[in-house]
Amino acid sequence: MSRLVAEIPAPTGTEPVRAGRRRRGRQERLAYMILLPALGTVFVIVTIPFVIAVFQSISSDDGTLIGLSNYGRALSNPLLYEALRATGFYALIVLPTEILLGLAFALLVHRTVRRPGLRATLYVLAVLPLVVPPVAVGVVARLIYAPGYGVLNYLLQSAGITHSEIQWLGVPILAMGSVATVDIWQWTPFVYLVLFAGLQTVPRESVEAAQVDGATWWTQFIYIELHYLWPLFLLILFFRTADVLRVFDHVFILTGGGPGTTTQLLSLYMYRIEFKFFDAGQAAALAVLVLVSISILYALVTRALPLERA
């Protein structure tokens, strides 16, 4: 009986399935082979600095292993928590503002601008702030806010709004607002581009059906468009939070962390620990802690995204 069963030919319908699987397997292997050099290079470039930072964080300046002592010194430094508070305050200003402005502009263009040429022009204009080097943005911003020769004070005095110079970079709350406006100007277009692309994925049939049923623009956004934009909000929040933790250039040029430590964000604090106080161990420990925090945030975001799509 087993011999007869073995001689029965397999159903012909399974052959195309097996051929398709073999073809996909070959295509996947080819894709991995093509990507391997690039991925391997990126892995080496990322891994080597990380290993060096971890070794520095558990060793002294002469290379002697000292365990977690650098982490203890880093976490016990009160200036760290001042930098974290400044970074948190900075994030509370820039992140909601950029998301709300980017969303508003994306909805406005999506619903009112129909000409492809005008949409392309707006796309190019939105890309321009993203490609400008942060150092150049900081220099231009200093020409606007700096006392004595700042353009903003000149315009306000010429218009009769103020009669004396405003110390935009010398008063704590104004200094934080000034550096935040630079970030908002440069990165709101990024939010707009991402959300505008997300709005293009909303099925037109669903929108038209809602409009036929008398849905308002707010109802349409809440019950239809927001469902497709929610994963993008999570990605934007992750990427912009990571950017806030490493923002450096324009803050360093505008205020250098001042007045006092008002605008000394976490990146500036780590810079001073490393290059002003020459404490490589503590700076490396802070860098490892920031990397671990970002990795945990990324893991949480990636776990949340499939749930939102479902």
C-alpha cells in the first residue's frame, strides 16, 4: 500500500505554487546579497563608535576599568537635570507647535490646492528649509535676534512698536523662545510633507461617501483621515524627539546655552562635559544612556504602529 501511495503523482496544481516559492526565495537571496555590502558598512560604522563609547563609559582616562562609576557620576550631577529640564521645556514648545502647524498646512493644501503645479511649488518650498545646514540657519537667526545689529529690533523700532532694544537672547524666556522659533521654522515643513503624503493615501471613496452623508470637514478628519495619519504622528513624534535630544548647532551659535543654563540643552551639556571639562568617561556614559533611551522609545513606537494600523 505504501508503495502505491508513493507512486501516485502529486496534484499538478502544487507545481506552480512550488515554482513561485522557489522564485521568491531566489529573489530574496539576491536582494540580501545586494544589500549586504551597504548594510555591513553601516553596521560597522555604527558599531565601532558604540563599542568605543561603552568602553570609555566603564573606564578611566588611563583605560583602567572602573565599572559603572562614570554612570553614577553622570546621574548624580545636578547640571544634568537642569539640562533635562531645559530640553523638556524646549520639546514642549517645538513638538506641539510643529505638529499642529504642519497638520494645518497639510490639510489646507490637500483640500484647497488642486493644481499640480502649485502643489509641486509648495513641495519644493517646503524642502528648502530641510536642506539648509543648521549652522547657516543659526547664523541667519543671530542676524535677526542679536542686540545692536539685529534685524528684528530694527524693524520693531522703525514701526514704532518698541522704543528700545529687546534682549531676545539675554532674557531666559525670550532666549528659549528665540531658539525654539528657529527649530519650528526649519522642521515644520518636514511634518507638513509627511502628513501631506499620508493624506494622499486616504481612499477617495470613503471621503466622497462621508461628504454625501453630510459630514463636516472636522468629522471627515476625525473619523476618516486621522485613522490613516495616526501611525505617521507616532513616527513624527519619534524622529522629532530624537532630533530634539541632539539639537546643537543653532542653539550653540545663538546663545551658547545661556543666559546661564537656560538654553543648555542635553546635547550642549554633553559637549561641555567632553570638550570643556575633558571628562570623557562621564560624556560617554551620558551618550550610552541617551542611545538606550532612544532605542527603548523606538521599540515602543514600532510595537504601537501595527496596533494602530489594525
